[in-house]
Amino acid sequence: MYYPINEIFQTIQGEGYYTGTPSIFIRLQGCPVHCKWCDTKYTWKCNNEDQISYEKIIMKKKSNRKWSYMNVKEIILIIKIKKWTAKHIVITGGEPCLYNLLEITKELEKEDYKCQIETSGTELIKCSLNTWITLSPKINKKTLKTSILRSNEIKYPVLKKEDLFYLNSILKKIKNKKHNLIFLQPISQNEEALNICIKTCIIKNWRLSVQIHKYLKIR
Amino acid sequence: MYYPINEIFQTIQGEGYYTGTPSIFIRLQGCPVHCKWCDTKYTWKCNNEDQISYEKIIMKKKSNRKWSYMNVKEIILIIKIKKWTAKHIVITGGEPCLYNLLEITKELEKEDYKCQIETSGTELIKCSLNTWITLSPKINKKTLKTSILRSNEIKYPVLKKEDLFYLNSILKKIKNKKHNLIFLQPISQNEEALNICIKTCIIKNWRLSVQIHKYLKIR
């Protein structure tokens, strides 16, 4: 199976449960969610004219709309050529669950990688059972109940207090499934959002996720 | 049993495995380790003239050498009076394992708290089985093998490349016990130390711990 890849790079996971974990990020092209504050808007459209060769994807120095189809063998080949050592793979986007991720997660697991998917939960999640699902529900977007139930952690972006109402409505949907890993993440290091997240985390005993890579100024 | 308490406060755990977790920090007085870069030197000495009433400890606005004896009941009473909601307790210091922590950890667990101890591993660890041990070995200090084996995570402070030799010597001592949670933490947000930690984490597949509370400027 071929996947539209925007970029692939090795760094440190800066968010949520796996904060601090060396990771290979595979960013897929395409997203119908379109959050106002999105920091990867270049992944929204999957235009033919932006399609380039997969060699050029590897040499990408800065993020842009260009993408290339790759199958899992080619992805693994890139990791080997680049001699990347991280054993944790984050499949992100865009909205990666636009695509069937069963093959890619299973093949990568055969190569002894741990897979994580970062998704908005607006699409059906198709992947291996061992894949760690990070769900980031988005306000005014339909978060599928199956996605909520399948998620291993909820990493919820917050800008203002009212944003928390939507999270509470989601948690009500799964009241019998006690979700113990909930992270609040201030959007774009906004100071006010940070204070709201800290206060709420302490009251609700949720966890705070800050995008450490942005504080450390690494990719 | 009475413990010499330097300060007790509620905040967000900024380091290691529990990064982002709302926590109540109980800082004990006394430490024989004396690291050059220590950011709580005020806990080193347990002088009688610095002893104050336990009410005054609660009102402490800034960190200093003053301390007070408290038993577990009094500690729990403070948490209730202050209406703190965090359910994770970090017993730190100074070097908390100077003291027998069995009683305090067991009593707190009866109250449905999860306990974590942050220790240099230079003292025998006496605490409940469920307590999460964060071991921060210190160069030129004798890290007890029992402490290494008992630890749930190693959170290793790094300033320069040579610091890593000591960590490797420690890991050799426990080679048959595969330790899967190793964090490298740059000392005092030092830029060079951060780069050494990122590079080493990626090569060794260890995890990066940055003191997020210092980036967020919270206690």
C-alpha cells in the first residue's frame, strides 16, 4: 500500500505520554479538519501538482506542501539509509487516519518499532492492536465514539476556558470506560492557556503536556 | 514517626516519567551528597537553630533553610486544610532516604495517594513496595546497588559528555536487570548539556527529561 508522505524525520517526541522519547515522525499529507491554530497547514491539501519524488522528500530541509507516495518498504529503507536509531515511530499529519494504517503499523512492528498515531478522532482508526493512539479531539468536529474508546491517551489542545466544555462532553460519552490518561496542552505556548491548563489539571488530576520541542527549539 | 520538613507545596511534576502530573511535593531537610549544581542547597544542613513551628512551614513563601518536624497525620492535615487536589506525592529533598520512609509512604497510600521518592541512591531505600523510585545517581558518590535495582526510573543529570561514563558504569552493575526507563536531564537548562542529552537519547533510545517547571516558570 502507498501512503502520501509530507516529511519524515528523527527527533524527540515533545508531547503527551511519550514526551522525551526519541522518535521517527512520519507526517502524512491530507487533512479535512482545518483547525485555525494548526501549525502544519501545509499538510491540508493533497494536490497532484505538489507531488515530488520520494528522494526529494528525504532532502526536505524546511516544511512545505510537497509530498510523495511511499510504501512501507521505502519508508524502512529511508530509516536504514539515514541510520536513524529511534525505535518509536509517530504517524502524524494532517489527519493520518484518512488512510488505512493497518499495513504500515504491522510492518513496522515486525521491524521491532513501537508505533504511535496522533489523530483528531474524526476518522475510523485502522491500525495494529499494539499501536498507541493519541487522540486530540477538535472543537466543532465530530469525534467518533470508536476513536475515543480506542485511544490510549487524550491530548486535548486548550486556548480558552470554554474549550474544556467540549472535552467534558466527550468524556461523558465514555463514562463507563474510565479514561486515566488525559493531557491538557496549551495551544502555541499561550500564557493564559497555560494557566488554565495547570489549574484544571490540578483540580481534575489530569496531566499537563507542553510542547517541549518548541521550548527547546528543536524540530 | 517525625520527619524534618523543609517545604510542602502543590504544583506540576516537571521531570521524568511523571512529567506533567499534578503533585504535592514534600521536601525533607538534610543531605550529605552536596552536588555543586544543586538548586536546593538550603536543604543540606538540619541545624537546630533553623527549626520553626509547623504552622510557619505552611506559610513559607520563599525557599530557605527553615524546617519543622511533622508526623504523617500533620502532613495529611495540611493537605486537607489547603484543599490540595493532586493525588500524586513526591517525597524529595535534600536526600529523603536519610530517613525511614516506610511509615509515611504506607500511611499516604492508605489515603489513596501515589507516592514517588526522588533519591541519589546513596542511602538504603526504606519505603512501601508501590512507591515509585526515581534514582538520580551522582558522580563521585557511591550509588548503592540495592538502590539501582529498586529504582523504577533513572533520571540522570548531565552537564558534560564525561558525565555519561559514570551512568554507563552503573548500568553495567545491573546488566542482567534490563532497565528500560532511563532519562537524561540537562543540568540548569544548559544548552550544550541539552544537545549532549538529545544526541545520546536518540542513539541509546533513552528518554529526555527537561525541567518543564523551569521553562514554564512555575515552582
